[in-house]
Amino acid sequence: MKNRNPYLGTIMIIGIVLLFQIKYVRELIDPIREYFPIIWIVFILLSIYEKMKYKKGKRIYQLRIPTNNDDYNRVMPFIFGILLSVGGILALKYFESEKIMWTLLFVTGILSLISGFLYIPSGIIEIKKNELSFENGSRKKTIGIENIKNIDLKENEIILYENNDKVHYINHMNLNESDYKNILEFLKEKLKSEIEIKTFGNTVY
């Protein structure tokens, strides 16, 4: 079972911030500082691309499911989008310097708003190469399909039981009856092995 370090992203951000405090690094990046928002633009464009592919049914090996973080994930693109687009316009109007950066920030804001309108749940169930993965934010659990004994679907968590009685929990979910149905249909279609799946302790597959 693979489990990514949930603090990896935070550690990387802190490391980058500390790196920029070094005088030599600051002097090195100063000529391209205006172009830094391009990094955000690339990430947002990739996010938009993935959302569009999923909505068009191109990610046939993947199912998106609700988590407790989805209310936050749903509203944040609009908050950032409004702040960056309005801030970019005001900066272009009142500041003569760094026009490139303000323009890129404005573009970032517009793309963030577009990403918000293309919202999809952040939880992921994925079946690839005979492995079943459940992902919630930075937490991901992957297990070979042949090793799965049964799966429990609950409102706030998904529980995977291995044949060797090892148990794995995917927490902070936000599932309802409709989600159970979608998960069951997805797993039933994709899994070739007979795996017992339960909701609230009741066998359904």
C-alpha cells in the first residue's frame, strides 16, 4: 500500500521560501521575477485540462467522489480569481512598473474563475494496472486488486480489507446514497474479481 507524505507540499513551499531569502538566489531571479505568475498559469491550465477531460468522460479509469474539503475547494478558485483579476486591473491602472507581472496576475485570476466553474469533487477512485487507488488530497492509498478482500463504504470514510486481514482507512469523505451508487457501479464495471462491497455494514455487491 502506497501512502504519500501529506506534508510534502508544505515542506516544499517552506523550502522554496527559505531559498529565496538567500541573497545570491534573489539576485539571480530578479530579472525574471515579473514572469513568476506563469508558474501559476501553467498549473491552473493543467487543472482545467484535467477537469475538462473528466467531464467529457475521457478519464474512464477514474471516478471523482466528494470529500470534506470540497466546500473549500469549490469556493477558493472564485475568491482567488476575483482578488487576482480585480487586483491585476487596478495595478495596471495605477502602477507604471511591472506591467507584465500585473497582466499575468490578471490572466491567472480569469483562469482561476474558469477553473472554479469547472468544479469536480477532489476525492479520486482510480483503477489502473490491476491496482485500486483511493485518493483524498495529499493522501493516497493503492493496493493490488488481487489482495482486496472487501470494501466498506461509509459516510465519512472508506475502509479496505486485505486478504491478510490488514485494514486501510481513507478518511474525511463526504458520501451519500448517490455517491454509494456511483462507486458501486464504477467498481462493478471495472473490477474483474469478486470483491464484497458494503455500505453501513450491509452487503450490496
